[in-house]
Amino acid sequence: MPAVPDHPKIVALPRLLQLLSPRRDAKTVVFTNGCFDLLHAGHADFLARAKALGDILVVGLNADESVRRLKGPARPVTPLDQRAFVLACLASTDYITAFTQDTPLDLITAIQPDILVKGGDWSPDTIVGKDVVLARGGSVQSLPLLPGISTTAVIARILTGAAAPDPT
């Protein structure tokens, strides 16, 4: 299988912290995280709206072993390097960094974002890292998701051979 090309938006945490450091005084850093397996319109919409909240959007991306622990042994469908590359090709993302833990708490603590955002399936009081962000005067937001669009639904349609639902 051919390797996915490198992309300058895909960075390890130490490099990410270097890149963010000189911009902290003048820029609002937004952070979100997820598996982003089988990227779909719901993901793209969510990331565009997250980016609109600030100047720099950092996406914490669950590594393959983390996805397996969270979603089961058949996931991810798309390996980490490919998921990161597709995310990096979106105009809304500024940096993508992977993490192996089940939650992004260590990333959030290191990055200290100004705004922490998750999808509407997370209530603000359950968002991991909220205490870290709120303690430094930041904000935590839960953005509504596009209804009926999810990776789980896409996988189910593929497995059953069903067509995409008619949007009308």
C-alpha cells in the first residue's frame, strides 16, 4: 500500500506547541478532537463551524489503538495516517496531532486552548478538559450536529448494501 504523503498541518505535540507559542497573544486557539473515521459531511460542517469560533483550529485525532478501545475491534476503518491526511486537506483545519489515550485531557492541558468545542452529542458539562479551559478563562461549547449523518450510519449502510437516504 502506498504511503500517504506528508502534510505540514500534521504535527507531533512538541512541534505543535512550538508553532502555537508565538501566536498565543494575538490568536484565538480552538481545540476539538475525535476519531474522524470515514470523514463525512457532518464532520466537515462541524469543523468549519469550530474554525469560525477562532483563528487556529487544532484537531486532536485518536490514534488507531485508541479508536479500537473506544469503538471496538473493527474500527477504525481508515488508519491514522489516512485520517490525518484527509483532515489536513480541509481548509478549516490548521493543525492535526494524534494521541493514544482514550481522552484528549493531556493534549488539552498541554495546548491550553482558548475555546474547547465538541459535537452536540456531548453536553458541555461532560466535555473532557472543560475544567482546564474554564480555569484559564476560556470557553467550552457543544455545537449541534447535522441530523442523521454519522460514521456509524455510513458503516451500517455499507454493510447492508443500502443506498444513501434521499434528502428530500
